[in-house]
Amino acid sequence: MILHVPHSSRRIPADVRSGIVLEDAALERELDHITDSHTASIAEAAAAAAGVTPWRFVNGLSRLVVDPERFPDDREEMLAVGMGAVYTRTTHREPLRPAGTDPEPLIERYFRPYAQAMTEAVAGRLAATGRAVIIDVHSYPTDPLPYELHGDGPRPPVCLGTDEFHTPPELLAAAREAFAHCGETGLDSPFAGTYVPLEFYGKDARVSALMVEIRRDTYMTEPGGPAGPGLTRLAGALAALVDAATR
């Protein structure tokens, strides 16, 4: 079991910050909107409460450095709004980096090493146990932001993102049961899919995956404020999912 937390950090190295056109105050506002605040804390608390402690793979850098969950090529649909592996536009579709920015240096420096490390983490679980379960821990705002391509659908308290190949019915059922007391659980809206390293994606059924998207008003003050009591409830639900998936 691997709890993957890719979007919880606000940290941007100084040399990457210099390539972002926003002034400091505007950048802080953008980080409020784009960061999955407190999801690392939810995963940490869930890991502590679970009967079998899961591995945690937590991105220490902001997704404004690179987004490790995007395709690094033309397969990525979010390129349409300037949000491929290296973002060039903000959540409100305003310039984030200068026009014509070459994404390759950031992809080479940050994206590929991250992908390789995650690949090795999954390979390690396969070698040790014969299977790997990736639970992707995210959050999303109560109201849709302009960058969302599919923001007109339902926005339940918990959205479960699935993949036809990598999300077995029993994992989805376990998630629905675990989060039942946290409010309605929806499926693939407003965000769909799961994260699986490309080496295994669509090829190795021993790798199971599910995305857990938590609506932010259920556990924090939006857009980038403190966590509230809902965090403990959600961490308990995530721990229950970990226990169910590791039986």
C-alpha cells in the first residue's frame, strides 16, 4: 500500500521562482487555490491509525514546479489550459510563466527523477508482496476554478477517481464503505482517473490504484486556510480504506 500525496506542498525553489511572472502576493493567492492543502497531514494521520502502516510517497515541492501526475507529452489534455507537466497558466488562466517557456529543463530536473522514484517504490512493493495498491490523496475546491475542464459536473464531499484497468471493483467498494460516514461519495467527477507510473500503466494488473479527491470545505477553510475537525474524520476513513485494501 502506497499513499501518494503529490500536491500538498507550497515549496518552490528560488531558481524556479525566478521563472514565474507573478508578484509575491499573487503567487501566494495562486498557491492557495492550486495546493491540496493539508492532504499530507491527512495521509500522515491515516498511516498512524491504520492497522498496517502504509508507505507514504509525498511530493516535497509545489505542483507549480512540475506536476508529477501529468503526462509529460502531447497526451496530456490539460495542455489546453496551459497546465501540462510544467504549468504556464494559473488556475484563472492567467500567465504564470513567460510565453515560449521551454518545459524540458524542469521536466529533466524534477519530473523524471520523481517518476523514477515512484516507479521504484511500486516495483519494491511488487517484489516484496506480489502486488501494489496506490491510493492517490487529493483535494479540490467547493466551487470550480476556471482551469477545470470538467468542472460542470457533481462535486460531492468525496470523489473517487478510477481507472478501467487498475481499479478493481473490490477496491472501489472498500473506498465507498470507508468514506460513507464522510458524506456522499461520487465517481470520477469533477476529477477522474488514477495515477500509476507509466512503466506499469495499462500493463500490470498487479498494480491497483484509486484516487481520493476530498472537497476542501469538508476539512479546511478555503482557499488556503487552516484545517478543521473534518481532517480527523477523513484521516480515519482513509485508514479504514488502507486496512481494507491490505487484508
